[in-house]
Amino acid sequence: MKKLLFFILIPFLGIAQDFTANGIKYTVTSSRTPFTVKVARNAGFTGVAEIPEIVAYNSKNYIVTAIGEDAFIHCNNLTSVTIPNSVTTIGDYVFADCSGLTSVTIPNSVITINRGAFGGCSGLTSVTIPNSVTDIENGAFFSCSGLTSVTIPNSVTTIGDESFARCSGLTSVTIPNSVTTIGDEAFADCSGLTSVTIPNSVTAIGEDAFYNCSRLTTVNCYITRPLVIHADVFGNITQSNCALNVPTGTQVAYQAAAVWRNFSPISGGLLSNHSFAIESALKIYPNPVSEILNITLQEGLQLEKVNFYNTLGQLIKTTNHSEINVSSFAKGNYFVEVMTNQGKATKTIIIQ
């Protein structure tokens, strides 16, 4: 039995091996082909961290696939980081409180920016997030007070809780059309924020998402039906001095919706340009309609769901059929939200 245990432990000990190359510490994550490592804890690291795609050790070439949790946390004298294209994961709190960090290059291989990854990096002034990233996790850029510009790509679907909270240098934020969830306090205490653009893809805005953004003067909201949101989403903001711009035909709905109605003025002149590609491939007829409404889609698009809303934003009917009997509807204007396998678009119809 002792011999058996000895042989079982050998591969485990091999995987746990740490080594240093060119001043950076690594942990072996795979001791079999392909050999891989992650960047380990580098306490007190100073200067420039140039992480290579491949690192050699004991006559083997290891691929650097991740930067491990807390790898450079509290390294105040770390000034610049280059991350190779082999890295797919930036771990929790990797660069947290690296106040001297002024430059970071995030490659197009990274899928997730984990919790608190750049939290407290007050020296960062701009960040470009590559279009490979789908999730910006909780507190990823929390309290990056020097951050004045951030580019969020169309690949991102979730902006986590406190992702950009206390980024007091941010003046404007455009949330891309891919995002469905804005987390709690995502942009809270961004005291320099004056304008924000929210796309129609968003289905949930968390509590206190824009709390205490005291200089906010313009909200461009492309959501065609007012979301039910917590009273403090825009808390500690003088909404009566903040303009809300919404899609054409939705002004009345926003004027009647809780929280949203507190904005002033509310203007309904936005075009839903986020869905032009789908709208051009979508046909709803006849319009006006009295009985059967038809929906046709070009090849490649698949109908998933159709929602009907009245001008107050209330859901009237949901179906997955392309031929819909609307004869029971009261006469008037309605919004038809067509959801497909490639996105959604909203059109206005008249029932007579």
C-alpha cells in the first residue's frame, strides 16, 4: 500500500511545482503535454512585468495560460504589464491595489476578467477590454479613480456588481448592445459621470447601479419597454435635472413608469439603431392590422418569441407563432418585440 501511495503522489507533487523565470514566479498546472503554467504570487514585484507566452524550465517549454489569484496584489511599484495571447483567465484580485500601475495590455484571448482583478489601480487612466471577454466580474475595476476612458466590447454580456464603482474619473460610459445584466452598484459613486448609454439588450439593472453619480445629466436608454427597477438605481441623483432620451414612441410609457418618470425632460426621439440588421431582415404585415398579423424573417434567422406591449409598457401577449390573431386587442398602437436566435428588434403596429 505504501508503494501505491508513493506513485499516486508523484504526479500531484509535479503539478504543484513552482519556479521562477526572468524574475516572475510560476506554478505548474499541467506536467503533461501540453505543459502549462499560471503566474503565481509575486509579492513585492516592482517595475515592468512582461509575461511571455512560453516560459522554459528544466528543458521543458510551458505555455502561460492564466494569471493566478492575487498574483501581483498590493504591488504598488508595478508600473506596466504585458499579458500574452496564451492567457485566457485573469484571476481574482490579480492586480488589486497596484496603485502605480499605469499601463496594461489585455489580449484577445482573455474570456473573463475576474473579481477585483484591477480593483484599486488608481494609476490606470484608460482600459481597452478585448472582444473576447464575455464577463466583467464583481469589482473588476472597483475604485480605479484615475480611469477616464473604458472601452467595453460587444462581446460582454454581464457587467458585475461594483465593476466600475468609485471610478470617479469616468465622464461617459456606453454600454454595448450585447450586455443583458448591469449588476448592483456597477457604476455607483462615479462622481464624474455625466452621460450613460443603455442598450435595448439590457434586461436587468441592479440595485444602486448608478447610485450617487451626482453629475449625471444625460441618460440615453434604448430599451423599448421601461424595465421595473429599484428606486435607488439612480439614487442620490437630481433626476429632475437629468435628461432621459428614449426610443421614438416610448415616451408615454417612460413618463408613467416608476423611477423613470422622475427624469426631466423625457424625450422620445432615439432610433433603435442597435437592431438595424435584424430589423432589415424582419417584416411585420399588414400594418395597420385588424385580425391576423404575419411575421417573416430572412434565411438564417429563427423566431424564438414575440412579445406585445401597450404604450404603457405593459405586456399584453407572448407567443412563438409567426401568424398571430390580434382581433381581441383594443384598437391603438402597440410595440411588437420580436426575439430571434441572433438578437431582437422592436416595431410599432396599429390595430384598427
